[in-house]
Amino acid sequence: MSTKQSIVWLAVYTYSKHEKKVDRRLQKKNINTFLPLTKVVRKWHDRKKKIDMPLFPNYLFVRIPLMDKFKIFETPGVIKFLGSNSNPSIIKDQEIDLIRKLILGNIETSNFNYKVGSEVVITSGPMKGIKGKLVRKKGKDRIVIHINTLEKNLMLDISPYNVVQV
């Protein structure tokens, strides 16, 4: 009698600046990983360069059968799971999808008349249904998308035509 294994996304905490190395090592073991990167301009004394930096420093995501979770610790650079090692926080597929959409690119914005602190919901586009909070109005309007499981805030540029105040 066979039982279906529960395959889930887990957030893996790594040593500082080891996210890319751990990601490569896990991929070599045929483990499905997701390391969200963002372009950042770094300045040296003689030049500027755009480099890929982790969106969540020290974190990457793995999609594995829950019963195989401890195999991740066989990889150098891994410290722990988000949550606890015995009971890690499971990341929802929708949250991984949201992060993928966020790193694909921002949506252009213009000013609108909601007050800072207003709760808003996105009504159209790839982020439809996501709730957030307007945190700043400065040339572009930004809302904060809080992903509870990740315990992180993400900034998203959004068109006023794609949001309504809650």
C-alpha cells in the first residue's frame, strides 16, 4: 500500500552570503529550489555594476516531500528552516507565485488620493486579490505586501487604476 508524500515549499536559512552556493549544491542533488534575486547597483571606487542579490538575505526556498526535510541539512551552508527544524513553516504555493511575480517586474505608477496608512486591495493585473497598506506617496505610490508565513514586507509599485481602498 503506497501513501502519497506531501510535497511542500520550505524556507531554508543559510550562512550569510551563502544563498547562491547552497542553491547550486541543492540543485546538483536534484532538489527543486527557488532563490529570488533582485538587481542591485553596487559601487566600487572605479566602477558601478548591477549584480543579483537575494531578495531575502540568508533565505532560499526548497520544494521537497515533508518527510525528506532533514536531507537538506546534508548540504554545507544550511543552518535551519524557517519555523523550527522539527516543525518548519510551510510556504504556500500562492506565496511563492506572488514572489515570482514581484521579481518579474514592477507595474508603473502615478499619484492617487488615498492617505498613507490606507488599506488597499489590488483589483486587476497579476496581483489581483492581494491586500496591502499604502506606506508612502513620493512621486510613485507604494503599498506594502506582507506575507505572513515569510514574516517579511515587500514593496510593490502599482497603478492607482489597479487598487481600491478597503
